[in-house]
Amino acid sequence: MSSSGTDPLVQTADGPVLGRTDAHGVMAFLGIPYAAAPTGPRRFAPPEAPPRWSAPHDGRSYGPTAPQPTAQGPLAQLLPHVEIPGDGYLNLNVWTADLEGSRPVMVFIHGGSFTSGSGAIPTYSGAAFARDGIVLVTINYRLGVDGFLWFGEGTPNLGLLDQVAALRWVRDQIASFGGDPANVTVFGESAGAMSVCTLLAMPSAAGLFRRAIAQSGAARCVLRPETAALAAARVAEVLGVSASRRAIAEVSRAAVLEAQAALEREVASEVDPARWRELSANLMPFEPVVDGEILPQAPSDAIRAGAADGIGLLVGTNADEANLFFVPSGVVAGAGDADLARVARSRGYPPAVLDAYRAARPTASAGRLVSELMTDGFYVVPALELAADHPHTFVYRFAWASPAFGGAMGACHALELPFVFDTLDDPGYRPLLGSDPPRQLAAAVHRAWIDFAATGDPGWPAYSAQRPEAMEFATPAGVAPVHRPQELAAWGASGS
């Protein structure tokens, strides 16, 4: 280490990086390139090493973020969103309290349906983790068309390969920031959690991390090659170009993003399994593809077969995940029985499941049952299946209820993030957190993540069929049986 004035300077294998130090002594090194800018011939190619530099890279502010549609609608008012223009968006951010030593490392993969989000969102600041003995890394990766569109030719799963490249950078360079490359935990939320579970099944990611945390996303959300090609062909059709990446690369970035958004709206509004195949269940046209090489098989199958043996795993969900999408949109308040039946049918939920929810909640509205079905079918059941398939997995449930919409949001999707990062003061989360979120709960959640990363033990017993329990993060927190056991039994996912 050396310094420029009061700013720390770290020499990496690619060149020197200038950082900044906050009032508590935590150093941040932001926007560090881990791969070359994905432009020109590199746009639809695997990530390449960045060009080396000799003048210090200014890491005192965040670098560019991946191209993505501007946030709109109710969710744009509830969750923070950051867009920073620029081509060199394959970058990462590092927070550390000391450049000496060898401390546990945590690498966060952001969510956003594989089409939005970034590692530059203030909620994901690693300052609290660094303060508490962790070297924290957040990353950007290619999203949407650039990261996951595939016609069947060229290299698939570019967004996943970006994540692997970032993890290799961590392996090779994190020691310069005081981190232990042999003690890395990768964690993510939503699409980031799905990415984490996919990395568990990827041969190219083997050996790059010791532990993994999946928040509100598990191992189910992948596409077959023919479904990926179907989505890609529709993007080309909307753009009016031939079905190839080369043709799409000739179209303006703005037009591609609009076509991407148009496809997402089309899949969401026309839930037709006969046309959209598994997209009708996942509602995400851009996902990892089981291509047979980079991703040899579905992550759930690979993990069940032992691909993640030896990797410590913590997985969990929020008690009311789907409320984030269905309360602000009016579905919970306005859906009727016909809507409930359509949702269950279009997503292939067995009739016995719908009957179980109706029987257990005889006074619940159809809209409330829609949200509970989607919470359990899309989030909870896959998480418990993952826990059952991977021995000695720790399970949690986040159950503190947001005060937003008069309390109707409950413990909705993404609510746990400022608790995990101990960033309750982030003004971007104020609409969901209210004016007085419980700081003692943030301390407990944050500490559990740190303890798991450092030791492999978050502080409660592992999940098993004989003991189907989870740590419930609420006020107060404590170990409890899995929630909605009667309904979960209908899915065959109660653990009993």
C-alpha cells in the first residue's frame, strides 16, 4: 500500500487503484475493471482481461453500470435504482478496513430479474461489513439481451461468465485488499440468488468460493435452449432484424432495451405455456440457459447429484415475497376467483395446492391467495427443495413487516437487503422501511451473514427432514417451524 495525500493506493496486477477512506476508517475502491469493456467484437463474447493501466485508476466513485431500462411504475418509487453511463461496466467495488491481514471475503451479486440492478446501489455499501471484519465486494455483470440472449450460436450465458470472471479476479487479487482468497462467500438476492445457485452447478466456478448464500431465489430458474431461442427470436422480430446477435449489435442500444422491455411485458401479460413454455412460470425472458457445456444441467439436478458438495449453504426467503409485485399493482385488493384460478392453472400448480390454500385461509381474499401462492410456489418451495437436496443447509425466513401501504406489504421481496447490509439509513429504502426500522434486527441479520461467512455457522441448527425449521428474523427473532405447513405439505415441500 501507498497513498496519494490521504487516499489509499493499492497496486493490483492490472495497475494501481486509488481509493477513499470514510470517517470510520473503512476504505472503498470503486469501479475497478475486472474485464475489458464489452463493446464492439467483445459485446457478445466471453469476458476478456482488462487492458493494464499505469496511472492510478480513480476508485473514489462508482464506475459505469450495465445498460438497462430506466425504472418505471410503482416499484421505481419503492426501491433504489442507479444508472451510470459508460462502456466499462464490467467492474467491481471493494470495501476493507485494513489492507494487511487475511480476512473473510464476501462477494455480492445483485438482483433485478437479470435485466436491471447494479453493484453501485447505496444499499449495497460494504462499509458495515468491512467495519465488522469482512472484505466486501459488489459486482456488475451483463444484463438482459447482452448477458443472456442466445439464438443457439456463439457463447451462451455471458452474464454468468462475467460473474465467474469477477470471482477469478477476487481469487487472484483480493489479498492486496486484506482478503483471504481461500475463504470466499458468494451471496445474492433474487436473480442474484438464482445466479449463486447456478454458479454452484458450473464447472468453471468450481473452487472459486467456499460458501454461498441465496436470498429469495433458488435453483429452478433456467431455460432450455429451445426456449432461449424462442425469446431471442421474438426480440429480433420486434426489432425487425434477422435472428442473430450480429444483427442485433447493429441496432441502437435504446431500441434493444425497448425491445427487451416489450418482450418482458408480452410474457407477463400473455401467460401462455403453449407459446412461452417455461417463461410462463418464471416470467423472465432472460435467464441462464442449460446449454450443456457452460451450464451442463439444471442447477437443481446438478446440486442434487452432488455438484455443490463441500460448499456451505445458507438459503432463505421473505414471508410475503410476492406482495412487492401484487400490492402496489392492486392485484391483492382487486383480484377475483377467476384470476386466482388462472394464475394457478397457467403456472401449472396442482389443483390440490389451490385447494389447500383455500382450506387453510377460508376468509382470505382471492388476491391475497394469489400472492401467497406465488410467494410459496416461486420462492419458498424451491428454497426448501434446495435445502433438502444439499445436506447441512441453513434456512432462514425474514418476517419483519414493512409499514408501507398501511402494512399491507408485509415482509415483501427485497425488504431484507438493508438489514443484511446494515444500511437502514439509505434514503432509497425509506418508502419500504418507514421512519423507524428495528436496528436490533439489522444487527442480528448482519451478524448472522458475517458469522456464516467467517465460520460456516450462522448461529442456528441446519435444516433437515427430521427438523424442518428455519431462523425467523422478526422482532423477536428465533428458530421456528417452516411457515404455512399445511399449504406446503400440498406441494410436498414441508420437509416432513
